[in-house]
Amino acid sequence: ELQAFIFDLDGVITDTAEYHFLAWKQLGEELGIKIDREFNERLKGVSRLESLNRILALNNRETNFSLEEKEFLATKKNEHYKELIQQVTPNDLLPGIHSLLANIKSNHYKIGLASASKNAPAVIEKLQIGNFFDTIVDAATVKRSKPDPEVFLKAAEQMNVTAEACIGIEDAEAGIESIKAAGMFAVAVGTNEALRKKADMTVERTNQLKLNELIKSFQ
Ligand code: B16
Ligand code: MG
């Protein structure tokens, strides 16, 4: 029986990917590495340090830096990112998300957040939707990033529900893999063919996420 919905943040609730992109792009420029929006797609759902490694790998430089230097660079990117997300307002919620959250809540299902971002609580606060969430997984406590199921399993555990009673919603391939590996029903948002194949249900855009249809396809 369905008991909870677990959301990804970036790409499902709001589009912070653009801010991550701008912050990585600037760091890349300082290192002489050019990053475009297409490459940025490959950073979605990927942790901060792993993102940096993928960027350095563009110029075969991932082994040129010590872990300490990489942490310094990642922190620099994050300081810039934190500045950028100050601009986030409730207007930045993706279409249909506010009413979906309200609808889920009034039907007494639980709601969790399974984001890889350590900045997720700050973004949720800026969007003014903290009241909808029964739990937000602290990304700093997650050892294995998506596609590992850890973050989704943690969200379920923190809400006292079993994985089989959860619907997970994601926009990234690694995220859908994570939901499936957790043993949950996976809903994908997007048009990517690989994403559709791995998910149990797909919508192209967030405003097509309707509670009654999600419940129906879960059953
Ligand atoms: P931070 P999600 C992910 O969020 C982003 O998609 C990814 O681009 C980012 O690197 C990651 O969070 C870590 O974020 O540097 O803020 O800790 O899609 O899992 O909500
Ligand atoms: Mg995402």
C-alpha cells in the first residue's frame, strides 16, 4: 500500500542545475577548462567532488590535484553556488509542483526529499515549501551517491515506511537507478529515452505529475 512520496530536488522541484552550471563554469574558466550546458547534463545528481573529477577529466587533469586541492576547488565552487541560490524564490518552483505537494499532503501521504545536494535545506527554505516535508535526508551523511539506493532508503527509513510503499520521483538516470535499486516505484520526469526505459512511469514535464495518476499506476 502506498504511503510515501520521495522527491529529488534539482530538476524535479526546482531547476538549480543552472546555478550549479554557472558556478562550475566559472571555476572551469579559472582552471582553463571550458564547460558547456551539454556537459552539465552529465553532472546532474552527481556529488560535488565527483562533479569536479569529471570536469578535471575533460582535460585529463583529475590526477594533477591532491584531495586537499580538490576540496579547496570544490569549496570555492560551493561558495559561489551559495551566493547564486540567494536569488531563489517560490516562483522558481517547477510548474505543478506546489499543487502536487499540497495534494499529496492533504491526502495524508508522507513526503521526503532525497537530494544529493548538501545545500538542499537552504533551497527548500528559499522555495518556502519546508512545511510539506516529513523528512529531508542530510546529503552529508550519505556515503554512496546515486545510483546507489542509500539516499532513497534513508528517506524511507526516516519516515518509518518500507521501500515497497514508496514512489520515488527523479529527472536523472542515476536517480532512477537509485530508486529501482531501493525497490521503489520509479517515476521519471523528462524526455530522455534511457530514462524512460528504466522508470516504471514517465512524464515529460512536472506539470503532468498528477496524484491520481501516480496512485493508479503504482497499483
Ligand atoms: P551540492 P539532486 C544534485 O542535486 C545536483 O543535481 C548535482 O548537480 C550536484 O552536484 C549535487 O546535487 C551536489 O550538490 O554541491 O550542493 O552538495 O539532483 O540530487 O537534488
Ligand atoms: Mg535531479
